[in-house]
Amino acid sequence: MSSFNKGITKVVVTLKWDPSPIGTAASDLDIVAATYRTGDPYGSPAYLVHFGSRSPDGTITLNRDSKTGQGFGTDEEMTLELDRLSEEYARVVLGVAIQQRDGRKEFGDIQSTLVRILEGHTELLSNDFATLSRATAATVGEFVRDTDGTWELRETVRGFDAEPAEFAQLMGVRQD
């Protein structure tokens, strides 16, 4: 018997921030999604989606990528079609990493940051990283597939002091 609960089917993750002050290096923040297999939901990610990539099956796509925070509205946007994601996957962790190529930057160094997770017009989660001012990367939420196949969102705000590549390997580690 199938569940009558639809769960979360499709979401959009948006990220915005203000450009760096004139004369300082640009701030480049990136949305990152890490997908984990059913048999190893806290192991290494099966794959990552971030700037310049998408999921192999096209269910997770980065639609907009900014390197400066200059623009109107959101600077980055990622779509996750969870209802199309293979049953091989049980967990998708969402995070934000700050590129560190022009010197160390932390969330506290960047003005007006805001990440939002939306299902249609409904905001499921938002965070401005105010409690993570010393972090260089952060997880914000994870989607977990229930035993009946439906997806639910869990807020998992956690800061990291890590370069983007290191963060990608740490972001899905089990929290105790």
C-alpha cells in the first residue's frame, strides 16, 4: 500500500548576499548539494552538485551562479526535484561554502546573506548565518527519504571552518 502523504516533491534553494565594498575582493558563495545512497546515508557523497555541475539524472540543477553577489533578487538558485530522484538515494544535504581564493572570508565578513528553501511559494526554511559568523561554510538542511518514499526536510544549521573541497566531504557526517 502506498502512502497518502505526498511529502516534499520539488524545492528551490536561493542564496543572496551583498557585493563586497569597493576596493575589496569579491565574495563568492556557492550552494552545494550532496547526495547519499540508501545503503550509506552518512558515508561519502554519491555525487555533489555545485557551480558548473548538475546531478547525473538532471534532478538537481544549479540554475544561477554568481561570483560577486551583484544582481537583483537572488544571486544563486538551485532546483531539487526530489520526487524524480532514484530510490537509490536516501538523503540530500544542502550547504553553502565561501570560496577562499582571494583570502579568508567568513560569513561575518559578508553583508546581508540569506539562504531560503522554498516549495512553490511556501518557505520551508531560511537562515542568515548570523549565528555562524566565524564559519567559512555551513549546512542548512537535509532532505531525508522516509520508509514510504516521501521526503521530509530537517533543519541542520552547522558551521564549518573548511575550504570548499574539504567541506564537501564533511557536510554529510552524522551529527551526535
